[in-house]
Amino acid sequence: MLYCVQVYTNGPRKSCRACHCCGVLFESIQGLHQLVLYSLDAVESLVPEIAAWRLFTDVMKAVKRSDLIDQFGLKSTFDTVPPEVQEKIYGAIEEVTKKMTVIEAEQMFMDCGIPCSRILTPWDCINDENYKDRKTLFEFDCPHYGKHLATQPQPRLSRTPGRIKWLAQPIGYETFEILNKYLGYSKEDVQQLIDEGVSVIQGKE
């Protein structure tokens, strides 16, 4: 069983919400500087709350604010739900991580025995050696938008490989088909709607 808590680094907080499994969740404005902390234990996975509480207390030790557990009389992650408790928890973690780069924060948690890994940005994924070796991303010539990087279809099947026909259909791509086939509009009716600015058709003749 895997439990996680996200923290952000080097940036102002956009919003804070309670994480259902750990009680702590952070979001950054750019979404670029985040860590995910993991707690994985074969025995504790039988009791999710125990594992979640273990992770929470380890994180509070890492930021040297275990005193908040006693201050609020916290006994489980469910006790971290009240807004006033969360604000204190967020503030304590932010006070430490906001001064760090993601690499520094990652190392700090690892040094405290908390396995963690950063959340890769799109640019990180493009330049990741593992992704390159596995050919996770490939250049795809979309009929509507030209050449783009796309994720390989999953799962990869040798005898019947998946394919990508397009990245996304333009707005109005199926307008005529819906109006004509399902609503009974004639070509002339649809053209009138387009001329009046009521409807739009893109990507099809």
C-alpha cells in the first residue's frame, strides 16, 4: 500500500487541502516544484491509517515541528482535518521547504528516512534518460495541429500495436455529423447556422 503527501518548494502557496490518505497536501502556482513523499511498509499496509499516521509524524519530525502533534492533541490523521490545524501544519512545512530547491528538499526528506521523489515537469519527462530509452514519448504528426510529442499508446502490444490518429479534434469537428445525422438538419440548414454565427465547423470540408 502506498501513501503520499505532496509538498512544494520555492514558491508562494496557491491553495491547501487535506490529503485523504495523509492529511497534508500542497499545491504550487506553477506546479513545477513539488515532491511526493512515500511510505511503504508491508505490515503497516494492512492498516492504512497506521501507515498514514507514521508518514505524517515522520514529516513533522523532518521539519522539526513534532510539537504541533502535542499542541493540537493529534492522535490520527483524521485529527488534522480542522482548518486551524491544517494551517499550522502547512505553515510549519512551508517555513522549511519554501527556502529550498526541489533537490534540497528531496535530499532533506531522504536524509530523515522518508523515501521521496520529485514530480516530473513535462520538460523533465522530455529530457529523462529512462523515458528516452523506453521511447515513452514520440514525435507524432497530427493531421490537425502538425508535429507534436505524444505518449506512446499503452499497453504496448507487439502483434497488435496501438496507434494515435490525432491529439484532439478541433472545436466543431463533428458539428455537421451531429446536426445532420442525429438532428435531421440539411446541408443548407447547417450552412445557414454557420453564416449566422450560431455554429462552427473546423477540420472538415
